[in-house]
Amino acid sequence: KSTTVRNIDGSINNIKEDEEDDVVDLAANSLLNKLIRQSLVESSHRVEVLQKDPSSPLYSVKTFEELRLKEELLKGIYAMGFNRPSKIQEMALPMMLAHPPQNLIAQSQSGTGKTAAFVLAMLSRVNALELFPQCLCLAPTYELALQTGRVVEQMGKFCVDVQVMYAIRGNRIPRGTDITKQIIIGTPGTVLDWCFKLKLIDLTKIRVFVLDEADVMIDTQGFSDHSIRIQRALPSECQMLLFSATFEDSVWHFAERIIPDPNVIKLRKEELTLNNIRQYYVLCEHRKDKYQALCNIYGSITIGQAIIFCQTRRNAKWLTVEMIQDGHQVSLLSGELTVEQRASIIQRFRDGKEKVLITTNVCARGIDVKQVTIVVNFDLPVKQGEEPDYETYLHRIGRTGRFGKKGLAFNMIEVDKLPSLMKIQDHFNSSIKQLNAEDMDEIE
Ligand code: ADP
């Protein structure tokens, strides 16, 4: 049995059911993040700033009023429920709204307010009375472009004459059409066609160019080249802005090629730690045995909500069926679901509609585990060749230190996996205690 997965570039992957859910689709993850995000992700780190001109004063703002925005824009921001700029916005907005415009490369994890910031910049630079494209935003996928468009529409609710148009596959506009919308959001391939083949957009009139999700962009075949071709045709006074959630060397290299004389802003990600987590393991013979141990744990402690991780889809399905048959309220989150379906399962779990969430690797990230008291590794995360997957272990169980809440983690281990578990223990220098499956009284 196999599952077909379509990649963002249209190619197709066949995933066998007993394979691990380790095909990470960056664009899908990013969309999932946006769909399930309810509020800002806070960080205790300081924003790091590298100015293109270190001698010029560095401004930061604590309120939106200080930015002297158009009245209708300020109204839009408050209507969205924003009270004050996020950490990254405090530094980024004054640079983005400066006169003359400054170029910017900004990196911070998803949920820190980057989209809101560049949407604000686009809306504040648009001239609603001029009826041609003035702002151009590139996004890696159709769905991500739509998400950004929604933010433009919300924030620009009171900017009545400003309109958005999507340059995405499927939106067919005849050659030479006179586009009167001021903000264009689209994927690089289609935007390229609209500019050069169909002559719908005059790039020399663009004032703000945004490249969003640069890390996802360079991960997609052809998109960096398309973006660079578009950028090369922009006027020198056009403001260029690039955003990324991560900053590997490859992203940095691309950013420097495409954004001339940039200011750079970075906000480091909150580190995960195992410090507040009590970790246990139970030695088991086989799958049924693991399930029995799980039931024992379940029966002996009061559980708020639990996430159970399996290594394969097949195991996850099996476990879900077993638990449902035993009368538990369980939901299954796996990579074969659409992003929308995943978002809705996560939402239901957050709302407490199910107490247990069973999942595979792909979905491990992005779930906010603050409310989850118990994490179970039904299978230990391993890489090929039985080498433990430390990073995944940390992602499943770890929490950011500041949320201080204690958590419990249980590992269901076959005897032959014990060496891997010990390696994990040594790697993180944190103790994982053995539990007797029949006697759970040892849990503190
Ligand atoms: P990113 O682009 O970095 O992923 P977003 O701009 O999408 O972040 O913001 C994440 C969430 O926080 C969204 O729900 C957004 O509406 C909200 N948000 C953004 N800026 C603010 C702010 N200044 N105050 C309150 N909420 C904000």
C-alpha cells in the first residue's frame, strides 16, 4: 500500500505506508504554522541588528502611533487587535517605513510578526489613487500567497481604494490587460510570466518588493532564479525586503545576492530544554506489550492531554484503532492528511475535544505542547542505521525553559533499543529512569 504525495513543484512522491513520515514539506509546514497560529510567538532574546550604515541612529518604537501611519492604517491595525509592535516589529518597522526607504533582511521564527510588518510597509507606501501595481510580494506557494493576501485585506480594511491581486497559477489574465490593483502577491514562476511574457506588470513602477519565506523559496527548484530575474528588473529606488524563518548559510547567500545594501535583523529562537521534563522508560517485548504499558500509565496517573509519537504511519494507525476500541478519545495526525485537515485536528486537540493525539514525525513540529502534560515515544526516534535522532527527541519532548511547567515523558523501549536510549541520555546529560510496567507507583 502506498500514499501519493504531491510536492509543491508538482512532482510526485509515493510513500509506502510503513515508511516513516519524514518527508518534510517546508511549504506545507509553513502553511500549517499559519493556520494554527493564534497569537504572537514571544522570545526572550534580544533582537540583533546590523545596520548598513552603523553611524546612523537606530530607532525602535514601542507604539504604533510613533510610526505616524495613515489614520486608516492605524485603525486597521487596532481592528486586528494589535496593541503594540512585536519584538521584531519594534526594530523592523522604523527601518521599513524610513525615508528614503531602506532595504532589509529579517530572520525570526514563524509567528513573530514578520508578515504583519511587511504588509504594513506595503500598505503605507501604496498610493491608492494610482491604479497600477506598486507593491510586489513573492511567496513560495499559492496557499501562502493567499494567507498573506488575507492579512493585507484585514489590515487594509479601512484603506478602501487599495486592492490586491494574486499572480498564481490558474489566475489567467489575457496579455496586455491593464491591471489597476496596487498590490500583487504571487509565486515566482507566475509573476515572471506576468512581467515578461504577458506584460501585465511594469516592474519599473514597483516601489516595494517583498520576498517572503526565503528559506522555503530556495528549497523549491527554480524559484531563486525566477526571483533574481524579477529583482534585476526593479528600479534602484525600489525598497527590497526579504524574510525568512531560518537562516542557514544557503538562505544568507541568496539574501545577499538579491537584497542590495541591506539592514539585517535577527531574532534568535527560544531554545528547547529537557530540564523541566521527568523522563522514564519501560522495557517492552513487542507492540502489544508497549500498548499494555501505555494503558497502565494511562490508568495510574491523572492525565491532562497526551501526545503519542510513532515512527511509522502503520504503527500510528494500529495504535489509534486499539485505543478507540478501548474507549479512549483519540485522534490521529499523520502526513497523508491535507494541511487543512491537520490544522483542524490540531485545533480540536487544543480545544480539548480529544485528550490523546497520536502522530508521526512530520507533524511533531509546530504543535505547541504547552498544555500537554505527557509525551509518549511509542517508538524511539531513530535515524537510518538505528542511530538515535537526538533532534527529534528534543523536539518531541523538550519545552522552552520560560514556560517552566513540568512535563512527563515516557519511552516504550524494546530491549534492542536500549543502547539507543542510553545514547540519548548521555547526549542530553539528563536521566531517563526505568519504570516497571506493572507497577507505576514509581512515577513521582
Ligand atoms: P510571521 O510572519 O513571523 O509568521 P505573523 O505576522 O503572521 O508572523 O504574526 C503571527 C501572529 O501574530 C498572527 O496571528 C498575527 O495576526 C499576530 N500579530 C502580528 N503582529 C502583532 C502585534 N503587533 N500584536 C499582536 N499580534 C500580532
